[in-house]
Amino acid sequence: MPAPLSAEELAERKMRFLFTLRSKGITDARTLGAMERIDRGLFVRGLFADRAYEDMPLPIACGQTISQPSVVGLMTQALEVGPRDTVLEIGTGSGYQAAILACLARRVYTVDRHRRLAREAEALFARLHLNNIITLSGDGSHGLPDQAPFDRIIVTAAAEDPPGPLLSQLKIGGIMIVPVGQSDTVQSLIRVRRLEQGFDYEELRAVRFVPLVEGMASD
Ligand code: SAH
């Protein structure tokens, strides 16, 4: 294990982390505030823990990844979350994205197909007193029909197309962010707005996410 960081080195890394976010186009003050408040170091464990403040995706349990911070920032910013919004996240992973959303929204539902990831994230949310997150394990590609409709939906795994059940669970005027494309190639991050009639699609940038997989994981 690497030696623990001194308080000065930790503060320095966190400052550089925020500087990098700004330099990569995260300009929304609420998003930056939430990313300053939620310590990514708590969400990365083991071998890679000392790289938590670098702008790179990192491995987490169950063969999954915690997204690159600048991508988390861009997705959060593009989601335009307001304080009265109810947000659905598909792909809890480490819980980092959900924790950031919890600072901005009224309530966050987050779902992962790996029970272990959902359980570990839930324990972290409790430790951080993020009491407005509801963590569930299940196949999120069908959304949460009982809690729908949602003001905002964020999918943090790549789908071949924006999943139909999720589109139908978005409120009129609502926004969904979803990476779309084959999992082993470059995908496009898409912002979908639900209009009175139909949907408006906007391509934000190229990204790379683990695939959205149907069904529960066996572990
Ligand atoms: N948002 C996470 C990163 C997500 S990685 C973070 O901040 O750390 C993608 C996650 O999506 C993985 O944990 C994977 O298990 C989950 N996933 C993939 N397909 C899924 C599905 N159909 N339903 C729910 N979760 C899914």
C-alpha cells in the first residue's frame, strides 16, 4: 500500500483536481461546488486509491469502473439538475456520481445490477449523511416504473440506443444523459430532452463507458 498522504499533499491534489475540472469545461458553479464537497478519495479503494484525484477512470469492484471526473462533471452539468428534481441514475458503481447528484437534487434513485456495488455505495452514503439517495439493486434498463416519472435520468453505462422504458419514464421537459454506442468502440454522450411531443437529441462528446447489461449480475 502507498504511504498515506500528508494533509498538505492532499489539499494540493484536491486543488489541482478542481483546477483540471475547470480547464476541461466544467464551469457550472453548483456542479463544481458538489465536486468540491464530495471527496472522490472515499470512492476509490485498494491499489488505485492514491490516483483518486487524477482525471482518469479507475477500476472498482466487480470489474466495473468509476468514471473520469471531468466526464462526471460534464454529465452533471449537462443534466441541469434543480433543487426540486427527482433524479434516476442507472449504474451506481462506486456511488460517486450519485453522491454528487444528491448535493444538487431533492432525491436520487440509483440502481446497479451488482448487489455488492449497491450495498457498498449505500454504506458510503450513510457515512456521508446523504439521506436523499435511495439505492437499489436490479436491472436498471427497465427503469423504476413505480417511482416514475423522473425530472432527470442519467445512465452511466453504454446502451446501443437510449432505452425505451427510460425515455417513457422521463417527465415532459425532463432531461436524460446517456452514452450510446457499441461497448468496445467509442460511444457518443447524448442529451435527450422530452418535449410536449417527441424528443430532442443532442450529441455532447465522445466517451467510453462499460456496457449496460441486461439482468442481475450473479455476484
Ligand atoms: N456511476 C458510477 C460508474 C458506473 S460504471 C460511479 O460514479 O462510480 C457502470 C455501472 O453500471 C456498473 O457498476 C454496472 O454494474 C452498472 N450496470 C450495467 N448495466 C446495468 C443495468 N442493466 N442495470 C443497472 N446497473 C447496470
